[in-house]
Amino acid sequence: MSCRLTLFGPPRLLNDEGRLVPIPAKTFALVAYLLLNGGGPLGRGRLRQFLWENADTKTAAANLRKFLQRLRERQERFGFGLINSERSHVSLAPLANIDLANFLRIVSTQAPNELLSLCRIYRGDLLEGLESEDSDSREWLQVQRTKLREMFVTTVAMRLEGKDRDADSVSVRTAARRLIEVDPYNEAGHRALMQLFAEDGEPARVREIYRSLESRLGDELGVEPDRATRDLLHLLLPQRPPAIIGALDQQHRIEWTPEPSGGLPAAPRVDIGVSAAVTPSKSGVPKVSVLPPPPSAGQDFSHRIAVSLIDDVTIGLCRFRSMSVVAPHTAWEMSLSGKKALFQTFAIDYAVESYLVHRGNDLYLSVQLLKAAGREIVWTEQYLFDYDKAARHYRDISIRILTTVVDRIERTELAKYDTEQAPTSYHLYLDGQRLLRVLDLPNVRRARRLFREAANSSPDFVPAISGLAKTFHLEWLLMARGEGELLAEAEKLARLSLEIDPDDARGFRELGVCHLYSGRFDESLESFGQAEARNPRYADLLMDYADALTHACEPAAGLEKINAAIELNPLCPDSYWWAAGGANFHLHRYREAKTCMARMRDQSPAFRLLAASCAMLGDQEGARDYVRKAKEIHPDFRVSEWLSFVPIRDPAFAQHYESGLRLAGFE
């Protein structure tokens, strides 16, 4: 009997009749690990370490023997070949039909006319819904999911842009739509659809696709479509749509040349000069310009990938509303024209410049952060950028550049704060944010003083107002007393921030937290939904959204948000792991809950949850130790009093938490 193993999306093994074949759950992870480590045989010791990280060597060896024996029995019983196990190593059966193997073959060989196959294979993330109990294995899986997603996006975008048009229009349309589903901001998919509709004689659909992209980028990321997309629109449509005129940067002077007789409309000529300098923000928020690498002979493909990566960094910076980011189009024009003298005109504080450079036979992407005034280098780094590295590590490089740029700018600005007699609101805000990295009452109250001073100095600086709101709901949480005045003040400040800027996700985020702790679950989730729609890559927002979902008794959905948040913010603060611990606890995954909370720098806020998790695992000694530590902080803590104001939508979930707390020894 032939079988087909699918590892993308929910993993499953199907026979030739399409029926599920039951196999041990670890089989899926084993096959994925073998394939993603070259596909060849791997030693048993390495597999033991991967599958049973926390077990001692003897136990892990016994577990592996039993697991492989069960798998052999299933293969013999159902008549399929998937894994060959020898005395010292394990390998894949040579004729096994595995979607991941087919995916890697298509991507690596750049096989033509397989766009549709690639999209059919990539049904979702690798091993969707399957999570390891061991931290290293879980981290490995998260990294592989990210790499494979980026491989899919890069490969499909490259083939659509490379005009792999031997494929029929149905395949191209399907691939473009699938690309947009996986990466809603990918403009290659939108351009392919625009081209198809133009070929079908549907200009209204071309305009609809463009406007949908323009709206999404503008509303959610605060940027405009890139120049290639705008140029394509101009090429495909016989007239310049009035609605699109307004989308162009009003800071620029736009001049249009007359149409050549009998030809297509001429491309716009953009003059990026302005008549007066831009006035810097009173809050002192730094303005950043990210310049793409200039084109270089013989590097067309690498240059396109590098430009896309730098655009990704720009979009990532846009989620930090405490920075002002110059629109990619303006940065592109400055890069092409060499008009870096305009940094002063546009009041730009920092510039990120990038170049593709050769060192021997290798190609590198060189990135440097400079102070615009005086071009003082703040940070510089080089990344190996051959095709294979760029395709497989695109997202990793993007995140590393993004997080480093933000960290270096904030460090530089804080150094100014330490020496300047009149710090700006931005400096005060940064110092407050720094204090909130550790969740304890003294730091929260010190942060509140800084946020209040920042807001008094610049009353329309929304980050400071939202930060002030956050300190009130954090104090409510840390005091474990449920004082309504704290939440009322937090809600008041959240609404004030939304009055000033209705599009700032932070205001909706703080409002969602206030609704949550007031027990208004539907309003809370609505507010978080509004916040995510405005800034879907805001890691702290996704963490709070996850916590709200858990309190609304949707812990599985909460874990999905937490994973997304940690992917965006790998060096995350304690609150992420605390929220992940709570979600796992409510899913009855107590060991995973403890593992998450073990990663907190300061575990004191989670002592109660840790005690309950230990108790549910039968570790009474550990539970008693955490109860003792919790009572040292809150000697008057009582379970019934605490649960009377902790918002949990389903009484069954509250009873589950109460059972854990009482079993641990809380009264």
C-alpha cells in the first residue's frame, strides 16, 4: 500500500484511499528533522537528543527503541514504508512520498512550471498544531517554520516577478493569491494579479487590486506601495486615476510630462526638493531614513532580494510609533539621486545605509547606521548574501538588522538623555520603557513618573500617554487587590490617547487590557482586534491580545498570538513568558507552563501560577516553595478573594485555576 505524508499544515499520513493511517505523533517531527538535516541517515544519539531533550541518556535510548519498534509494527500492519531503523542510525525510506521533500526539491532545483504544485504543497506552517514539550525542539521548530515560510514567499515571488509565464494564467493567479494569503504585504503577488486582469481587459479590477494594497499598506503599516507597483499601475491603465494622485507624498513636487503621441502615458518625474525645511517634532522623536542598496552591474537578482529585505526592515521600523520613518519611496529617490544632503532638509536624525559588496568570491550585504548630521557611524555589520543564504535566512537577517537598529538608536538617544539638561519627551519615554522590562512595583511606579513628565512636556505624545496607562493596569495586576481606581485611570488615559491619535494601536491595546480586567471580554477582544488591524507586527500588542484570549477561555488561540509575538521579538520581556505560561496552564499543559515561566528574569509575578503548575504535576515540594515565596510578597493573599476579581469568562476555567492554587497550599 502506498501512503502520502503531509507535514505542512496539520500533519497526517494518508493511504492511497485518502484515509488516515495512525502513527506515533513523534514520527512527524522525526521525518521533518531528517529531511531538514540533509535527508540522509542520522545517528541514534542525535535523534535521542532531539526527541527527548530533557531525559537522561539511558531513558532517552529506551524511549527511542520503543518508539521505533511501535513505528515498525505500524508499517508492517498497514503495509507502508517510511522509516528505516538500523543498529546505529535511522533513515528515510527511499520511495516515501513526503510533501516537505517535494517542496525542498522544487525550491532547490528551481524547477519550471511547478508554481501550482508549490502552492498546493504549502498548506500552512510546518507541523501546524504540533508542539514539543522540550524547549530546544520547540525553538528548532519555530525557526524551521519561519525559514520554510520565507522560502515559499521568496520562491513564488521570484517566479512571478521572473515571468515564469510558461505556466497557464490559472496557475499564476492561484500562486499570486496564495502568496498574498501567506504574506499580505507582498507586492509581487499584487503585481501579478494586476498584470493578469489587465491582460483580461479588466482595468477596474487592476485598480481594485492596487487600491486594496494601498489601503492595507497605508492603514496598517503607514507606507505606500513601492515604485515598481506604482509604475506598473501607470503602465497598465490608460489614465492616471485621481484617487491615486492623493496617495503620493504631498511633500514632493510632482510634475507630469505630456503623453507622447500615440503612446502610453509618460512616467511621473519626481523632484524631491522642497522649499523649506521640515520642523522637527517637539517630542524629540528621531526621524529615520532607510536607504536601499544602490544598483550594481551584474547583481540584478541579488540586488532585488537585498532591496526587498531592506524594505522589510523599513516596514518593521514603522511599527515603532516612537520613531518617525521616512517613506520608502522618498528614501529610494534619495538613494538613486545621491541627494543625501536632503537629510537636513527633511530633519532626518539617523540613516540606515546598505551596499552589496564583494569579498573574494563571496557577496555580502553591508549595513551601517549613521547619525545624519556629521555622518558619524553608530553601528556597522556585514551579512553573507549568496542566493542560498538570502533565501533561507532572509527573515533572520531582517529581524537582526531591525532589532539592532532600534536598540542602537535607543541606546544613543538614552546616552544623550544622561548628558542633556533638558531631555525630550522621547528620552523620558525610553527611560520609562526600560524600567518596564522587569515587572515589579518600584520599577512600574518609577516608569510612571517618567511617562507623566514626558506627557506634561509634550501633551500630544501618544506613546507617553499610553505608557502611563500601562503603568496603572500593571500596578493593579501586581498589587493583587483589584483596586478599581487604578483601572479607571488606565482606561481614561487610553481613551485620551485615542482622541489624540485614533490610528495608534497602543491606545486600543490599553483599552483592551482595561476592558479585560473589568470583565468585558467581547469589548476587550474587539479593541485588540482594532489594534492588530492597525499594527499587525506590534509584538507587545500581540502578547496582550494573547493574554486576553486566554482570559476569554481561548488559550489555544492565545498561544498562536504568543508564538507570533516571540517571533517578532525574540529577546522578549518577562510578560511574554508569563502569558505563555498561563495559556499552557489552562490547556492542562503544566510542564510547558513551567518551562515558559522558567525563562522569566524575575519570576516573582508568576509565583502563584508556578505553584499551581507544580501542584498539578504532583510536585508538592516545588509547589510549597512557590507558595512560600508568593506569601512573602502578598502575605494577605486569599484564593477566593483573588478569583473574585480575576477575569475568567468560563467558570470551569476559574475552578481549574482554583483547584491548582488550593492543591498547592494557598488558602
